[in-house]
Amino acid sequence: MTTYIIGLKCVFCGEEYADQPMFEGCPSCKTKEFVSNVVPIYDYDKIAKIISRKSFENYKDMWSYAEFLPVDIKYAVTLGEGGTPLVECPTLGDGDGIKLYIKDESQNPTWSFKDRLCSVAVSKAVEIGAKKITIASTGNHGASTAAYAGRASLDSVVFTLESVPETMKIQIGAYGAKILATKEPKDRWVLMKECIDKFQWYPTGNYMDPPVGSNFYGIEGYKTIAYEICAQLGWNVPEWVVQPTAYGDGLSGIWRGFKDLYELELIDKLPRMVAVEPFGSLKKTLDTEDHIIKSVEMEPTIAFSIGTSISTYQGLATLRESNGLAVLSEDEEIKRLQQTVGEKVGIYAEAAAIASILGVERLKEEGEIKEGETVVSISTSSGLKDAKMTGERMGDVPVVNAKIESILKYI
């Protein structure tokens, strides 16, 4: 099989290019204050001849959807990512008259949705002959990059932060990456860019300031989340899809997936997309008519995987195009909901992933989500990525003896 990619297009200005690595964004509209990612263009006429709802019935994992990805499948670097469950949550949603589902992305190989991005991005690295992979990451993206680079027998270097939980650093190292930590977030990008420029390292994520977003080939992997949701819901498109968001990679990728299906007339409507963010860069920009992404103040957050002072144009474009919304998360509410989702649904999600459930709560309270609507919350990663935070909330486990009386006050 050959890929159906026929070129690239800027998300903002629409300028088109031949297929090529363009990880620093579109040069036509780039300024000191602004940069836009590019996206692949596909030959939908050819894809339409081989794709149908019926063909999706036998698709089991992400690479089943190879026609929609920008890499020839013969270069696929895969660990079996995709095919994650869509979990119905009647104890969380039905009482409010909505149908709520959680797309549990923690069941990917390295326990996060980043595996979809990294599988495609590293596959493209193999296709173009890259020799060393790099990423700046607070955890999930770094672990996934390291795992897929190792799978492809490529070296990887992960730039992270000194403040990142030890569990995250251990997981990255377990896959064989060389890990380097900086004190300031932007220092990672400076180092990463210099290594890319000097040594031709291949990036799986952002290294631009202002950020452009992750490797645009890799973002295409997130489209498969939309394909799976539609197939799992019997081709009934949800009214809302709620995504924890930093640089808008998952948000824009999932949206592109829904648009693919709409373009091919496999679905007849599109969902509204929701970004949940700790500090509100997209929310602040969405409230204006500007395309320049607004920077906001940051502070420490347990949802560190989505903690950023500035988001990307690709995220903003997704919200505007889908008539979507941006919602703020709060740490104390995330802690409460992590316990609730664990107890009532059986999913132990990372704090950043729980932010999407908080977003659903907020939109219900504000009357945005209406009775009878279907909502899909994307749970991006496992709570085991930062179990220390959960442990602090739970407290010490009581030690009891072998007499029934010793346990009565606890049970």
C-alpha cells in the first residue's frame, strides 16, 4: 500500500506545500508573535473507493486506519496502540439526562493517548531515514517517544523538567531514552531546536516559541480516536467531545478525524469540541476575534501534563470551526473527581485526564450540555503516572491484626 497524502496545507492561511518535514510551521504567515501548524491533505476520492462503515467493522487498532495516515504502512512502528474502550458512565451522566462516555486512552501501550501520535511520528521518521528522535515533555509524550524510538531501534533524547514526578522520569528511562532535565520550560525548546538544527534530530513534539504544536504527521494518529468513537457508538455522532488541552494536538487531531468521516459522508453531523485547560490561554483568546494566541499566568498544577501559559493556533481554529468552548480546570475539583471516577466508573485516570470530566461538569452546570445529549470525555492517561498525588489524598493504609474487632472501625 502507498499513502494517500498528496500535500500539506497551513491551518491559518491555507498555503499549500509538497509533502515534506515542516515542523516549525507555515513560513508564509509566520511572524515573531504567530505561527501556525500545517496539516496533511489526502486524496479523498481514492479513499472513498475503499472505505465504508462496513469496512470499519473489522478494524481493531490504529493502523487498521492506515488509509487516513500520512505514512506507508510498511514503515509502521507499532505496539498495538488504538482500539481503546469507550466506557459508558451511567452513574456520572444519566442522573442529569445526558449519555456520558469515557474514551479510556490509558489502555494504550505506554498508558496514554500519546502512543497514537508517537507511533505515526516515529513511523514517518523511519520512512524518511531519521537517525535520532527527540522531544521536550513533562512525561507522557516523552515516555511514548522513547518507547516507539526503541521499537524502531533508534536512539532518543528526552528533555524534561526538574519538577516532573519521579514516576514519569523512571518510565521514560525504562524505554532507553537519555533524559535531561531543565529548570525552565522554554530552556528545553532552546536545546531541542539547537540539536535539530545542528545534528538533524527528528522531533515528535513542539520546540517553537510561540508554540506551533507537535509533529504534524504524528497528530494525524489522533484522528483515529474519532473513527473509533463513531464506530463504537454505532455511527451516532456525540454532540460534545471534551479534551484535556495544552497545545491542542489531541483537540485538533480528533476534530480532523470527525471531519474526515464527514467529508466521506460516513457521518452526517459534527460534534462541538471542548478544550479543558488549567490556565485559560485558549479561553482568553476565544473571547476575542484575534488569531494571536494569548499568554496567561501559570502556577503549579497537579494537571501538569496540560499546564502551559500559551496554547496554539491549531487549538483555537478547532474551537472556532466546531463552535466549541474552552473551560478552566481547578486542582481541588480534579482531586475530588479522580476519586469519584475511580469509585463509580472503575477508571484510575491521571489528573490532567480527569480535567475532561471536570469540563463536562462545568458545561452541565452552565446549561451548555442539554438533556438527551451524548458526551465523550477523552481520558488521556493513567493515574499511575503520578500515583504519589493520589496517595497523598488517600493517606496511610491502616495496619490491622487478625481479630475482626480491629477492622470494624474502618469498614
